[in-house]
Amino acid sequence: MSTLSGSMNIAVSALNSQSAAVSTISNNLANSSTYGYKTTTASFASMVSGSGSYSSFTGAGVTVDPTQELTVQGTLVGTENDTDLAVDGDGWFVVANSSDSDVFYYTRSGDFSTDDEGYLVNSSGWYLQGYATDRDGNVVSGTSAASLEAINVNDYAGAAEATTELSIQAILPADADALDTFTVDAEIYDSLGTAYTLTLTYEKTAANTWTVSAAQPAYSADGTTDTATTVTLSNTSITFNSDGTLATPTTDITIGITGWSSGAATSSIAYTVGTAGATDGLSQYATGDGTSDPTITLTEVVQDGLRFGEFSSVTVDEAGYVYANFDNGISYTIYKIPLATFANDNGLEAESGTVFAASIYSGEANLVEADSGSAGSIESGELESSTTDTATEFSKLIVAQQAYSAASEIISTVGDMYDDLMAAKR
């Protein structure tokens, strides 16, 4: 009687375990398209309550322990969204469930986009965390967990760059008369992104000898002169060799502009005249043909200033630096995304969906720089697909179904045996 009862209990345990297996398979198949999802495996273990010969052996059935294989990486697939992120290698994104929470969780689901407030949030509503940086990429407040903050791009409305470097490639007329002057107009920008026209005047003072001067800049928009500025040059003398190549100066001429009426910062522009003994900047050759007056031949004017630009996009590089990009070509870092690594990734506890929490089994999170040491790189415009293989899951489903049916048959058979036993006692 106890053996029949034990058989019934074992069969029931099989039904329960196979039901759990079907549940994990169902969940895997349902999440086969979920980015960052890790497949759950139903691990079976035999239970034995007694031992000895067949007459005294009593099995206790089977138990199942669903576990997720968190160290297995899914295939990275490309997208058209620069804020879609994937980790290629070890490491987890640090996220929080609100913009001001200091309780952190970990995920590989990197389908981030900006919400109405400018925060980078994934499709499940988790806020991506990072360290604030200056424009040169230096972290400004430390690299501990306490320094993490939700990444927000709304504070970057625009940017401009003042002109700091200027180069002009031109040929001055060697056949010009003494005191003849020639001008070159160069567009420059102040620190607020206002465009000006800076006119440089070259005056021939003797054979192979010239001077350069600069007029007060004029607004490029309407050509009016900004009379509030003062322009100074650190050197005004330019000389040439007998072969027309530049002799002096051998260093840049510094053009200083102070008192911008726009309120911009003082400008200091390094004007590169050229390389001594070469013709890569200013040079001097005869430009007249005997019937026409000599003229200056201008080839190129290059400066590094940029107009004011509106914020246009966010990009992330492999090391986790977040860049704010503007429509004038300016791009600078605003955050750095760390990755979290663990002594035992499989010890993480599932929190919600594809998000996990640290546990005593995983150990504390170690925040590291992406693409360094054992940490993987961050791939922008890519997402990690689910590790679920549908063909494998359907195979498991068939096995679970057959095992469930077999356990059902055992229960039916034991029931018949009980009926036979009761009939024999009548």
C-alpha cells in the first residue's frame, strides 16, 4: 500500500516538475524577441527518501530548479538608433527605476531613448546611469556608485567655438610698388558664435619686405564695423627670400581682439603665416603681366571657429563616453557610462523583466570602464538579442509533454491497481 502511495506521489511530483518546465519553455518562447533576455533552463534533480533493496526503496520523486544562464551573450543586431546600446563582452548597464533613485539594478537590455525630460530610458522604464564629465571627458565627481546619476541631455541647448587658429595661403605680388596695399578678408567667430569679417592688409615697404595690419572686425551679417573692439598684432613684419619663399616670421602672429560689443570673451588667434623656406602659407612672386596691375592671389583661408549650433543628437563610443552633438559640427563629452561586473553573474537575482539585482551569491557590483580589462565594449546602434533558440525550446517542449503524459499514465495505472486491491478484499 505504501509503495502504491509512493508511486502516486512520485508521479504527482513529475507532473508538477514537467508543468514548471513547460512554464519556463513558454516564457522563453514568449521572450524570444526580447532584447537582453536570458534563457531560463529547468534543471531536474532526483529526490530519494530511502535506500536498500527494491522492497525497501522509496523514491521521493523529482524536483525542478529554473535557472537563467546570465553569462551567455545574445547576438548583437544593428539598429538605426544611436542610443540603442549593447555590451559586447562582460558587463552590465547600471539602471535605476527613477531619475533620482540611488538604488541600482543591472541589465543588458539597452534599447534606450530620450524621454520628455531628456533622460535616457529603456523600453521598460529604467534610467541609464553614468558619471558626469567635462567637455574633455574628465569625470568631475568621482567614479564610485555614489557619483552615478541618471543621464540627461536636456541641459545642452547649444554651443559655439571661438576662432583660435587662422591660416592664409596667398601669393603677394613681388612686382608691386612700395606702399602698395592688398587685403584679405577672413571670417572669424567670437566665443558666442557671432560671425565677423576680419580684414588683413598687407603693405609692401621694400623689396621682399611687407607689413601686415588688421582692421576692426565687421559683423558678417550686415558688414557694419564693431567699433567696440581693439585689435593688436604681436608682430607686423613679413619678409621673403629671393626665391619667393617665406623668410620671417618663423612663428605664428598672435591677433588679439578685446572689448567685443557682444559681450564675448577676448579672442586670441594664432595666425599661421607659413613655414619658413616654403610656400604653404604666404609667398611672393610677380603676378602682373606688364599690361595689368599686380594683384594678390588668394588660394585658401582656414579658421577653426564655429557658429552657434543647436543640439542635434547623442552618440556613445566603445569606452562609454556620451557625446552631445550640435548641428554646427561641435561634439563634446557630457557623461561616461560605466559597466558593472560581478564575481558570479549567475548569482544575480531577477528583479523585473530583464533587470537584475545584486545578491550575496553574485557579490557586490564592481564599476569599471567599458572596453578595458575584462569588461566588454559598448556598441552604439546595436542591441543584444534574446538568447532563446526557438528550435531548442520546441524540442524541450516535446520531451516535457511526453514526460507529462507518462506521469499521467502512471497515476492512471496506480489508480487501477488500487481498484484491483479493493476488489480483492471484497
